[in-house]
Amino acid sequence: NINFAQCLAKDLACHNIRVNTICPGMIQTPLNRGVWQAWNDQQPPDLQRSYEDWGAEKVSKVVPLGRWQKPEDIADMALFLSSVRANNVTGQTINVDGGFVMHW
């Protein structure tokens, strides 16, 4: 998908059309909560935890900024990329993930 977006960006640049890719990280949503709850319900009672406790521990271990991403974080990036402030940004892949996939 990323390579496809880069090809589109190259092909459409002559028409002043910008194409970028947003890669979200761990997003706290009702769907995420439902998946976790189904998993948690299968655990022995002494291992069951609240969604908030589990999420806080998981995110603090794997996300350098130590917090969930929210749907609004992704929307804010999309808004920026569609604005005139990003009129010279095309063919880019933007990770909105709190640093989860940093290469260091």
C-alpha cells in the first residue's frame, strides 16, 4: 500500500495532486476494547485485568511516548496533510504511533 501511494504521488504530482500515507499506531477504540474483553474473558479469574490497567501497561512498554493514540490523532494528521500548510508534502508515509515503529 505504501509503494502504491508513492507511485500515485509520482503520477499525480503533475496535476498538483498530493498523495500521502498515514500509518496509525495502537488506537484506543470501542472495537479495540471489545477484542481485548473477549481475550480477557478467557483468562483465569486471577489473571483478569481491567482494560485500562492492561492498556496502560502494554502501551508504556512498547510506545516510547507511553500513551495510546486516539482517532483524533489520526484525524489531525489527515487534516494537516490536506491543508495548505502541507502543500509541498507528497509521497510520504507518516507514522502516527507515538514512536512505536521508530528505527533506532
